[in-house]
Amino acid sequence: MESLKECLLARAENGLIHLSIQTWAVQNFGLTFPAVEEAILELNLLPARYQRNQRSLSCRQQLSLFRGKVAVIGCGGLGCYIIEELARLGVGHITVIDPDNYEEHNLNRQLFSKVDNLGQPKAAVAAVRIKEVNPAVTIVPVQDAFTSRNGSVLIEKVDVVADALDSIPRRLELAEVCEKCDIPLVHGSVGGWYGQVTTQFPGEYTLQKIYSRHSGERGIEKDLGNLSFVVAMLASIEVAEIVKILLGEGSTLRGKMLSLNLLDTEFTEITF
Amino acid sequence: MKVTVKLFASLRKDRFAVDDFDYQEGATVGHILASLNISEEEAAIIFINARHGEPDSPLKEGDLLAIFPPVGGG
């Protein structure tokens, strides 16, 4: 009987393995979808779903993304877009942490919320959605609040953490846990037409500097709310930062903060 | 002394984006915040000439003061 690798090599077309072949291999060899995905990438072949990534991401980089582990803390406006983009890119392991259920006021911006799933837990909905989009992604939904009590256990095996929370004290708690666990943190936050993003590595304390004098739970979003295009944009910048960290390439916002004003179309970078 | 003040995000509403002001010698960031009716809580990030400042930081002729509000939504 042909081995998995022989089968994949024989059925590749121009270096691509189509979804039908990948699905067949899963069934024929009794393997998981992620296991077949890894075998494909190890052969320097590419699942055909990624062919539009190919000019910007090599097979080796695609394999690095597949082996990447990211925790997304919060599955609201920012979190949904971050999860969706990571999964479509082919990041192989995503932990999604959120204690809440969908409510009507989430429908204006939270990508996975629908009329039909109001009342359902956000983390579980994200897991179902991602399985539909990319079955090669291992998604771990956690329906719980991220705190300093449970945080270390939840993120101990990840490479990067994405901040998609909606509370300033919770963010500072998350920054402390990332520091303790020696994990880089990509921060994003939004309010009205505005947002900010930064990347911090252990020992840098950028988030603590950003919020050093703020004692309240919320910022300008308390009065301004959150808009769909602002969360989508900030989430996308967070994903770009995550990808650069996973690949060890490009220039991140490390030690800097990018402030976005979409009302006046101004992007301002400040250095801490 | 002349100080240029640049406001970011929602701090601009009913104020300005960037403007020059004359302040008394020895004025601090706190004095300027008070003159603009911005609370210290609203001035989450203060930069003076691209360096991190605080409400009690003194200013001098020609300084550029940048003020960002707290942004915390997700």
C-alpha cells in the first residue's frame, strides 16, 4: 500500500494538494485533517487553499504558521476578525477565550454573531465557524474569563497572545501574565473612530506605560461605542504583528504604539 | 513661552487638532490640561517632544506637547 507521502506526491498538481485529495487522505489513512496538512507542508507542497498566499508566504513559512500557537483573549469585535484571519492564513493552533454569550448589541461589529446565534457562547460559536472555514486548524474554545488565576495555564504553550479584551484592568492583568509566562503580547484597542495597537515582548512593559495613569475600567469607548470598520482594521494590524512574530520576519510595533484616527485619516506612531 | 499642543482622537472634539499657545514660564503639562478642560484621566498618554511625559512635567519654549486619550474597547 502506498504511504501517505507517496500518495500526496503522486497527486500533487503544480505543487498543490487540492481539498478533495486532502479530505480523501484523512479518510483513507484514518488521520486528522491537521496531521495531513502537516504532512503536505513537510513535503514542500501546499494545500491549494493557500495558493494566493504563495507569492508572499513560502511553503516553509506556511509550515511555520501551521505550527504556530496563538491565544486570542476575547472573542468580541477584535477577537472574531483576528480568529478568522489567523484561520484563513493557516495558523494551526488557536485558543479562544471568552466567557460571554452573544447579545443583540454585538451584531454591529462582531463577525461571528448572527441573528440565529444570539444567546450562544462566543467561544463555542467561534470553534464551529473555524471548523467550517479551515478544518486544518485546531481550535480550543474556553468559555471562561481570562484572569491572573487561570491565565498562566491557558497560555502556557502558545507562541503569541492577542489582546482582544474590552477592559483596561483586564488588559493589564493579561500583560502581567504574559510577562510571567515569557510570551509576546500583541495589543489592540478601539473606541469610536479611533484605535491603537502595539506589540510588547517580555521586559518591555509598553502596555503598563500606555495605561499608567488610567484607573477606570473603560476608555473613550464608554462614550463613543465601537464601529465595525475600526475593529476590522485594528484586528488586521494585530494579525500582521502576530504573523511577523511567528515567522521572525519584518518590523513589528515593538516599543512603539500606532494610533489610528479613521475620522481624520491619521496614523501616528509614537515610541516609548 | 510658546508651546504647540497636539490633541489626538476624541480629545479634538470641540477643541482643535493642533495649535500654538502662549503659557507662563514654568507651566507644567497639568496647567495646560486644566486650561483646555482636559482631566488627567482623559490624558492617558502624554508626550513632550516625542518623549513620555507626566502631568507634573515642566514645559519650555518651543515644546511640542501631544496628548492621547485612553482607548480600551474591543
